[in-house]
Amino acid sequence: RVGIFSLLIDNKHPDYVESFSDPEAYAEKMTKELREGGAEIVIALTHLKASQDIEILEALGDDGPDLVIGGHEHDKQMHEVDGRYIIKADADAKTAIIAKVTINTNSPPDVDFEFRDINSDITPDPVVQKKVDWWFTQFDNKYCDDLKLPLGCTKDKFSFAKVKLIAEELQIRKYETNFGNWITDQALHAYKKEGAQIAFLNSGSIRLNQNILQGSNITRSHIEEIFPYKSNLKLIQITGADLQNIINHSIEDWTGNGWWLQIAGFAFTFNPETKKAENLTLLSDKGPRPILPDEEILAVTGDYLLDSSMGTKDGYTMLNMKLVVSEKDSAELSAIVITELKANYDTGIGPELEGRICNTEKKGKCLAIEK
């Protein structure tokens, strides 16, 4: 007999949700109720950060669930806490978890599992595919009608990719990518006249989760998938010390998290082994130079990282709306990106990896200056 309960991250939520229960207390309560109801094993289905899943198992021990099958992170992973497992598969059904659970009388169950690849060459079920196609058609018709555009508008070309544009999540949430560079460059350029020096965007706000192949058109559909949520850009004033704290959070729990930053106007060195970010470097028009802790910097970022009313701010608690020093009514990221793509309709875009984020485990260019 299997007992199942779920836990959800305390993030942006509908108005009818008044509050969230403490996940640890709720996990203890539900585990107890399910076992008293006859469950021989209790499984928690969670949409929490892996660190939260781990904290729950560490805090509750035998009073907590026997197995956690989780989400939120988009890359497959496994964690073990005193004989109990946390398992998460890849996003977008790239892998599936196949788990065999064997109940033990006086100890946590044995869990034998594998991550099974779901290959793209699997033949779709024709009945399901027909239904999927029908829903896509309904969406396209409704979307284009709402915008008062001709049917098929989601396939409208804005530009094309001169090189392969890297936006797949296991890359853009772990490393500097050429498409991440290009998008962040547009954010920085939007406030250049106001003196903006740097820009940073959380990778979780760039949600395409696929690469755009060289020679492929960049369409309205791509932009809608990249930016499913509006992102109003803001110009804020921070110090070099603030930026160091921001980057320190960006590399927390590396790899594959949405708070990983794509950046423009500066560079740094990241050592995954020591878990340190160092050598903050301003990439100014006069050439690269070290960023000093007490110097003031004008930075561009999205409002999600600044406004706690919109959600968790991806953990960037050091950023505050009071830091805003300038704002443009028209500085909406997807609109800026569309405008720039259309300006390159015939020429295409071909951004490069420049060495803004210098991962010590990877060879390549590095713009960061060693102190």
C-alpha cells in the first residue's frame, strides 16, 4: 500500500492561494497520516529545490517520506540522505525514472532506479499525435486572432541563425552561451544612453530549451517560447560588492538552475571545484579592468529579480526595488529582442562565446583579469 503526497515551492501563485504551509511540517504531518492509514511506503512528489528536498529528509529522518520524486531542477539528478533517495528526471521528458522499490521492515526501502532516455526517434502514437496537432492548431488560431494577425502568424520570420544558437537548458543554465550573450547584450544596449555598464538575466527567464540550428529561421513562435512571461527591464545602481554577492548566488548549487545568470558588460572566473567566483572584470569601452568592491555600477536586469511580489526573485534577496534609479516604459525585453531581430532580418545573427564566464574546467577564451 503506497501513500503519496505533494509539496510545492512557495513561488508566484494565484490570488486564491492565501498562503503556503511550511513544507517540513506538512511532510511530517502527511507522512504520519498516510502511515496511520496503512501505507507501507510513503512517496513525496515535490516541486522544490533539491536543497529543500534534502533539508526535509535530514530534518525528519524516520518521520519523513521514504522516497522523494522531484521536479523544479531541469536536469536529472540523485541525492541520498541516510538511506533515503531524492530522484529527479530531465525536463521536457528527455528522460524518465524507472524505479523498483523493495520494502524493508525496520529500515528505509531499497530503491533500484535508472534514468531511461526517451529518444526522439520513437514513433509517435498516431492517435495521440493527431490530438497534439489539433491542440497546436487551436492555439495558433487563437493566438493570432487575439493579436489580430493572419492565421499562421506563429511561423512569421524575424531573422535567421547564422550560427547554431545555444539555448538548451543544460547549457544555458550552466555556462555562458552565445544566444544568452546576444539576448543580454540587447538588455544592456537598451539603457546604454542612460549610462548602463553591465546587464544580467536569470537563465530561467530564457525558456526555449532547445537550440536553433544554423540557417534556421527565428520565428515568432521561438520568441513566445523564450519569453513566456513579460520581463520589464530596469536600470539599478549597485556596488562591486553587491555584484560579487549576486554572482556568488548565481553559481550556488551549480549545475542547471534557473538563477544561473547570462551576463553582458563584465566577466568573471568560475571554479566548479572550489565553488568560487572570482576576478570580476568590467568590460568597458576603454578595455577590461577589475571591478572594485566599493565602486558604483549601473546594471540592467529584469523586474522579476527585483520585485518580491512577483515570486521568489530566484533567491536574489540582495536585490531590492529601492535600487532602481531609472526606468523606461518601453523597456520590455521580448519587444527589444524582436526589434533587433527584425533589424537583422536579411543578415541574420551570429553571436559568439566571448569568455565572459570563464569556467576553469573548460578551455576557451577568458576576458576576466586575474587579480
